[in-house]
Amino acid sequence: MAMTRRLLSPYLMGQRRNGLARVAQLDQHAWELVALDDATAERITDKSEQMRSMGRIYARLAERVCDAAAAGQRPLSIAGDCVSTLGVLAGLQQAGRQPQRILWLDAHGDFHTWGTTQTQYLGGMPLAMLVGRSDRRRHARDDIHALRATVGVRPYPEAQLVLSDARDLDPGEDEALAQSAIVRCDLDEVLTHLSPHESLYVHFDTDVLDARQEMPALKYHVPHGPSLADMATLFTQLRNYPLVAVSVSAWHADQDKDDQAARACLNLLQVLLPG
């Protein structure tokens, strides 16, 4: 069994979130902080500057993931957003360990581009970024291409990606997802799309959970989703699969009273990665 190397990136959309570092204090395992000395801004309003900041941060994450994977370790990443998956995948690719399958657990599709987004929120775009969707802002250079280039990630094949459950999709995003080769399924169908003989990278956005009472600090509460118990059941099954990496998109750490969300997440990760 591969040793797990735990990496903690206390950032949300390139902006520093020091509260997320509490994870290292709560867990019995050792965590490495992935941070840049000059990336300390807690608020960045310019989208291009946000992407430049994320590029530098997740390039550093890619370096750590590459080191871990090359040493035969399994990287576990916790960060404030799903864009961190670019860094995790880049590190695996650089180590020659690209997974044969990615499982993306999320209440949302994260499949917006500049052509479909109504909010301009970068957090709605990372899955489209991951598979290399061509995208350019009106009257602006292709900042997303620059972000991917800085991180060093190559586009991942859509047909090898399983998305569950994406129950909250926006207009335009739903059409793009339906026309893609990405497999979308409910949580109880996940295992029918995976093979125990294929290497697997699991990305877990905590807001896939319907856990308003147990985890009030989740970024988005979307009803009619899986419970903590449902996720624990899936994670119990997935720990028998050849996991090459796990990443987590976290909660609002500054709103996490009594560290409820952090503790619930760490408990789930203990189920997925025992010992």
C-alpha cells in the first residue's frame, strides 16, 4: 500500500485563506503547507490577476505532487477550490503517473467557459479547464490557456472522466456537458463506470454533500444530494481501487464553527485512505 503524502494549499481562487491551515492542527497525520511567500493577498478582484496567482500556486502544488508520485507515494491535496486539480493532474503527468480514470464528485458541473458563464466566476470553470476546452474572453488574451501552461498540465481525455452527481447545472453548462464525452452518473452508479484494474484519481468537492446540519460551512448547499453516510459507503468501496491521488475542494474555513466541516471531511478521508 502506497504511503499518503498530505498537501495543504490555503488558497481560494488565488487568494490566501489562512483558516484552512487548521486542518493540519486537527488531523493526526502530518500535512505539508503549499504556499508562496509573495501570495498573501486575501482579496483579488481582477480575474486575470486571480489566474496568474492560481497559476503560480498550483505550479508549486504540481511540483510537490510530482515529487510524491515519483517516490511511489499517493498525494492527497486539500485546497480551497477545484482549480487545484490542475496542479494535481500536472504533477501526476510530470511523474509519468497520469491516471487511467478520474472520478469528479461535485454538486456542480464546473464546466462553464467564458462563453457560457453569467457570473464570470472562475470556480465554475475548472472541469472545462482540465479537459482543455478552448476558451477566450472577449477582447482579452486567453488567460485560461496561460494558466494551464503555467501549471504545466496537459488536457485530460473527456471519455476517461466520470462526473457524479452534478445535480445543479446552469443553462449553457448543461448543454456543453451533455455534448461532451464525460460520463455523468448518480453516486450509486459510480462503480459501474470504474474498473479495479485502472488507476484512479478521485476529486472530492465537499459541496457534493447534502449536509447542511453537519457541515454548515460548505460553500454551497444543494439539496437532494448524497449524505455523509452515502459518501462513506462509496469511499469504503473505492479504497480497494488503485488510487494514485485524491484531492479535496474545501469549505469556507472562516465560517467553520467548531471545525465541523473540517472534522467531517477528515473522517471521510480516513475512510478512503485508512492508516
